[in-house]
Amino acid sequence: MKKLLIHIILILTAFIIYFLQSNFFNWFTIAGIMPNLFVIFTLFIGLFASKMMGTIYGMVIGLFLDVIFREKIGVSFIALGLVGFLATIFDKNFSKDSRMTIMLMTAGLTIVYEVIVYFANYFILGTNLEIFAFLKILLIEVIFNLLLTIIIYPLLQKFGYYMENEFKGNKILTRYF
């Protein structure tokens, strides 16, 4: 029952993030660039939930975004799925208690997501390859995501440890021995 409630909360959070992304952050941009809250959300799920849950949620959210915003289906599907998968790898190798580690993960996964989307659009849609404009957008988006991670991570961390306890159980000792 608790796991079902957690899934419902995560789905509702995804819809709230969608509405924040599409409405609120259209007004609050830095140089016309919005943050990507879905990368932070998928990282959060991959770090705290079960092994494949981050990947599955990333792919489902990516498919949802592809259907709504993209010309070709599959770009965000693959990119957010990879973000969720990498987050599960980060969970095993890095601490979730250090803000600096979380910020580096957020920056790295934002870069991974945007590079995949940019080059997929280049190869699939034949868009122009403008590296300097892309790097400017990437830098601003990474900074924006880092600022939002600093603000919201303490709240996410409390819910994340609750979610981790429900999905993974208390297996701390078996992880190190």
C-alpha cells in the first residue's frame, strides 16, 4: 500500500513539474532559457528508488514529453531513460548526503541529457550544428538546474530516504560487506 502511495505521489509530482515547466518557468527564465526539472526529478528517482525505477520513470516521462513537445518520438525517451539509468549507477558509487556530489550529478546528467537531445535533433531532424549557441544554452541550463537543486534538494532528500526505505529496505550493511 505504501509503495502504491509513493507511485501516486511521484506521478502527481511529474504532472506538477510539467505544469511548472510549461507555465511558471516561461516567465522566469535566464536569457530565455528554462531549467529542466525532469532531469532533476529523474535523478532523484534513480538515486532513491529501486534499481530500474529511475530508468522506467525516465522513459515514461520522456515518452510523454516526446508526444507533447517533439517532432520525433524517442529523443527524450532515450535521454531521460539514460539519465535514470545513470542515476542508479551513481547511487551505488556516490553519497546522497553530500550536496556537492548531488550538484555534480545534476550538472553531469543535465549535460548528458542536453547533448543527447541536441545531437539526436541534428541527426534526425537535420538541424544546424551551432556549437557556441548550444554551449551557451547548456551552461545557463546547468546553472539554473544547480540553483534549483540547491533550493529543493533538502525536501527531496527527506522524501527520498522514506522512498528508499520502502523500495530497497534497510540493506546498508549488505552493501559494504
